[in-house]
Amino acid sequence: MTSKKTNISVLVLVLSLFFMAPTMEAQQESQYTQYMYNTISINPAYAGSRESLSMLGVYRSQWVGLDGAPETLNFSAHSPIGIKGVGVGLGFTSDKIGPTSEDILSLDFSYTINLANNLKLALGVKGGISMWNLDPTKLNIQNQNDITLNQKDYSSPIIGSGLYLYSEKWYVGLSTPNFLETKHYDDIQASTFTEKAHLYLIGGYIFEMNPRLKLKPAFLVKSVTGSPLALDLSLNALINNGLTLGLSYRLDAAVSALAGFQLTDTIMIGYTYDYDTTELGNYNDGSHEILLRFELGTRRRGIVNPRFF
């Protein structure tokens, strides 16, 4: 009886936080082509779902050759903590675009409920801080005495939540990493910018074609009011539980090639190349993304996780 009451209390808390999210606008958050391996960055409910200590590092260089192009470094670690159903995570993201940079430090908490055999529902919350900086020395300023272009530093809290439903063969998640709408302005309000909340829907499925080949289609939908719906579609093939090859398409934005190598039972490395299909593609050499995952205490000792998500 106590366990059931605890489950219901946690469910009510997370759902309350989730549906408090305000109206969403302008796409601002970091994007990843290897989103199927980096779910923790957008959904706190993913924390601990791999039933191991999972550490992930991602470096993304976007629109190579274009001055001031986005550059992102992301690190995360998450794990169960020995209390049934509870997982925790830690994340850090450094995002640079032109003269601006943003560092995000976050903590994740998840609680997983067993719904049926091999079917689980995880509920998660995220909390943290965002630190934003404008460096005017990286601008070509004509009027050096312009007071609106001084060094600017802002910080704001982060509160997010998510749901993650999964089994050994498929998963679907709905989340918002930060539903606080934060406005920043200087003392004379000469310049302002607003950080908007984003809503993410992610999903994937495993098709076991034969003992040596598994196919995984996956998708990621990103929504924010005032900006077109963003959609990523991908298809990866896991060959001999060691080599992953795939293709991805970002709606009206890019096509990508993916490759991953399971070097050992605990170490995986991944790489993607994005070719920009927009007019901006005429002015850059594409985008590169490198991923490294290290795990301790795999959920099936000696066997690569068959979900590979």
C-alpha cells in the first residue's frame, strides 16, 4: 500500500510540473544528430534507464567554415542509485554562437514504475542554472563608445520535466528541459533577449532482422511557438552488436550519415556528418558531431545492451 501511494504521489508531482509549462517560442537550444544516444540532455526521465553508470560526451561543430558558427560541448552522467526505481543524473553543456556563450549545469532525478513485464514508465524532473555571456570584443564595432555593447553576463534557473515509456524493443518520451521563460535585459533596457521553453517528443523501435542485424528507426520532434516544427528522422543498423551505420534527415535543414563503433562492452564512439540542404549550405562545409560513451556495470554483463538506446 505504501509503495502504491508513493508511486501516485511522484506521478502527480511530475505531471503537475510538466503541464505547468508556458507558451513556447523561438528555437534556441542545442541540437544533436545523435539524439537517440543523448536522450538525457532533453529528458530527465531517462536518468538511470540503462541500469548502469553511463557517461556520455558529445562535441558538435556546426556549419564549419562559417565565422561565428555554433559550437557545442555536452557531458552527462547518470545512474541508478540503489533505491528501487530511482535514477539521478548530472549534465553540463557549453554552447558558443558568435560573440555569445551559454553554460548550463543541471541535475536530473527520475522515478521508474514497472507497468508490466518489460514495460516501464519513468517520470523525471530537472533543475539547474544557465549562465549566458556576451563578449563584445568578438564583434566588429564601429562605435567603441556604444554603452549597449558592454560585456554582459546573465544567469537564470532551469526547471524541466519529462515522461519516458520504454521496453526492451521500443521507447517514447515527452519532455521539456526547461519550461521557465526567462527575459534578460540591461539596466537601461537598451537590449533584451528571451529564453523560451521547448517541447520534445522522441521515439524509436528495434527490429531484429536476424541474430547479426538489428534496425532501429527513430524520430525527434521539437516544438516551440513562433518557430516551424522541427523533425528529425533516422534509421540505424546495428551489425554484429559492434558496428552501427545509419542515415538521418532533418526536415528542410540537413541530411546526415552516422557511424558508431562498440569498441568494448563498455566503450562506444560515434560520428555524424551533416550536409546542410538550405541556402546556408552554400557558405559552409557541413557539420561534424563526435560522441563517446563509457559505461560501468552493464545491465547484462558481457553483452552489449540489445536496445542500443
